[in-house]
Amino acid sequence: MPIRPRPSPTRRAALGVALLLGVSGVSGVSTALAEDPIRIGLVTALSGQSAKSGEAISRGIGLAIDEINAAGGVLGRPLELVARDDEANPSKGVLAARELIQRVGVVALVGGLDTPVSMAVVPIANQMKVPFLGPWAAGTGITRNGAADNYAFRVSAVDALVDEALVAYAVKTHGAKKPGLILVNNAWGESNREGLVAALKAADLPSAGIEKYEAADVDMVPQLTRLKEAGADTLFLVGNVGPSAQVVKSLDRMGWTVPVVSHWGPAGGRFDELAGPNAGKVHFIQTFTFAGNTAPKALAVLDALKKKYPAIKSMADVTPAVGIANAYDATHLLALAIKAAGSTKGPEVRDGFYKVATYPGLIKTYDAPFAPGRHDALGPKDYVFTRFQNGEIVAVSN
């Protein structure tokens, strides 16, 4: 019988996060697959302000699993997803990861949204020799963690590379000469502080200052006032949906119309609703968008999503598309790694990632995406700048 998510006070059931694709009787699963399933564990935020992002990751994985199982599964066995809600809490993420590895017996962990959670889970994956695959959290140290035996891989943005792109975009688009930084006070914010400072130094640009805020803060006027008085002509923003919206509201209260160039936190939920009418002025980085994308694979995946998830009625319902796309490609790459390994044993699957040759993915065609010492499949050429428009995330046209 399929493993079912444990009861929780969070809204897992309402969000449809179980995604337990059984051996038979489930759409997209071949009835010929009679072997025990290969279970993949998902640890991500499935409730709270970033629930839409967790839902997007779940949908991307679910769609990929349907396709893989319909084609015969992996090693003659179906894939099955077992999801847990970490509630954006590192401690809960650690507990979920241990349960999925030790009790459920997952062959790999798929990480979620928050860098602090992923940073807490990766040491467990390394210790227990279970591959960790990140489809969202961008903290540089997730994959570049210094472990002699590294099991962390990623199909997502990387802070160190994103920060270089943010600086280049601010200079090109807004003529930035003295940008200021406003960052969440956690591991993700620190990762980007380091990256932005290095990127500004490389670009020979001075900084107007670095301000931090707590994730629960609702008023950033004091920090923003200091940056304004220091002469900031552009702001680099790092934060998830809620606090990013509060930054925009604080700017509105100040009457300050400074350009805002952001990491991809605003994409994670109802940013356009929470931030108000000026949400669309924030330009943020992504790795993929369905809007305006006429690539055959993008159109096919979007059509399959609409069929699998009837709640998707418009482009706004696939926001954030980056979560869907990253997770979809990551799942296919994981399946190829297991196939290349010819095994579900952790060390062999880890080495299987290095054997993946080519995969025509949704984001791009991957050619030898991983190698020892190179565990990130996406780079600067895979980034695009976007903004909210009528509830959709659309590419910025310069």
C-alpha cells in the first residue's frame, strides 16, 4: 500500500500535497509496474505565505512522475512521492528529513523553498549518504557546503551567481551607481550579503549601505530611510513574499520611488496582492516563465498541467512557474541518475548524477549537468528578469 503522509495540524490535505502515485490505478502509472515503488521524499513549505511555491514544486514533481511512470518507471519500478510540510522551519525540516530517510526509506530527498531549512537538512543527507536535490532554495552553501562527500545537488538559482546578475541588471537597466542592500536577517540574507558585496566590488561600485530586517517585521521605514539618506539610487532586495511586500509598502509610505531589483522571493506567493499597486515595479530574477513562452516543450507541459490539475485556469494559476519548472526538470534528472546507477543505493545514485549525459528539459537542454565539484545544473545564462502583471509573472522587456 502507498505510504500516506502523517497527520499534521498544517493544511497538507487541503493543498493536495500527498502526491502518492501508487503502483496501479493512478492516472499516468503503468499497470505493468508491479514492483515496489521507488520513493522520493519532499520537504518543503506547504502552508503559510509561501504555500503557492510549495504547491508549484509538488505539481512539477507530480507531473514528471506521471510521465516517468507512464514510460515504464525507473529500473522497472514506479516512482512515488512522499511529501512533508516543513512550515519554513529548519527544526521541522530536519525532523521530516530524518523520518523520510529512516522510516519511509526514500532514495532521495527533494528540498524546498527556504535556504535555512535546506542548510539544516543537507548535513543529514551527507551523513546518511542520501542524495539531496534542491529545486528552489538558492543559498550558495547548499551545494558548495565543503563536505568531502557531498550529496547535495541543485536545479535552481545560486546566490553567488544571482548576485552578479542583480548587479549587472541594476547597472544596465537603472544606471545604478550607488545601490543599497536590504536583506532578510537569516542564512539566505547572509549568503546574498556576501555575494552582493563581492559582485559590487567586481563592478567597482560603492554601496550606500547594508540594512537587515527580521522575517516578521512589518515596517522597514527606518532601514530604508538610512539607505535613502546615504544616497542609494537602487535597492537590492532579498526576502520571501511577506517581508518583500512590506518593503514595497514601506517605500510607499515614504513616497520613495527608487528602483528595486530583487532576488526571486516575491515569486513565492501572493506578492502582487500583499504589496499593492506598486508590486509590478519590483523586478526579480527567475529561471523560467510560461508567459510568452512558445517553446513546444513549454506548451506541452502547460497543457499537461492543466489536465492534471483542473484548478489551473489561467497563467496566473501556474505562478510561480519557476517552482514547477525547476522541480519538473530536477525529477527527470533524478530518474536518469537512478537509471545510470542501476541501483537505488545512495552512493551509487549520487555517482549516477555524474553519468547523466543529455536531457532535453523544460528550462533548457542539459549537457552533462553535474560533475564532481559541480553540483549546480543552472547558471547565469539560465536567468531571466520578471515582474508581476495582472497576477502573472512576465518577463521584463527592456
